[in-house]
Amino acid sequence: MTTFDDRENAFENKFAHDQEMSFRVTARRNKLVGQWAAAKMGLTAEETDAYAKAVVQADFEEAGDEDVIRKLLGDLIAAGVNTSDEEVRQALSDQMVEARRQMMEAK
């Protein structure tokens, strides 16, 4: 192998690692925001675990965060929680920071 091939392989490995970490951080964020929403809805511990998993699954419906926001907002409103699109988006942002912190600690 040449130095160029080594550098190319290293770049590809780093890209794959970065993509995996991004996916894991987003999944962690979705779990955390699901727990946040479950607390607002007054769910039990078992219901909270199931709901957090459902929020993680909701992210696979389409690219971006809109599918998660739509689920959270719809579920919160259906449960009678007074909330807004802005509050849900802020919770996503806050939980992204927490998810990154947790992933960095786990390294």
C-alpha cells in the first residue's frame, strides 16, 4: 500500500466512525427527549421506557427531526399538556447537548 492508500483508508474509517457517533448521539437525544415528554405527561416508569423507545423509532420515519417533533407535539397535546412547537424544539436542543455530554463521558 502507498501512503495515499493509507490516508484514504484512515479518512474512510474516520468518516464511518463519525457517522456512527452522530447516529448514536441522535438516538440518545431522542431517548432523553422522550423521557422529558413522558415526565410532562405523567407516565409511569414502564410507560416512560416504552415511550422513549417509541420516540427513537419515530426518527426513522423521515430524514431530519420533523418526524420526532411531530410525534412529541402530537402526544403532548393529546395528553392535555400545554406546550408549543418552540418548547419541543428547545427540549430537542437541550437534550442534544446532554446526549453529547453523555457520549463523551462513555468514551
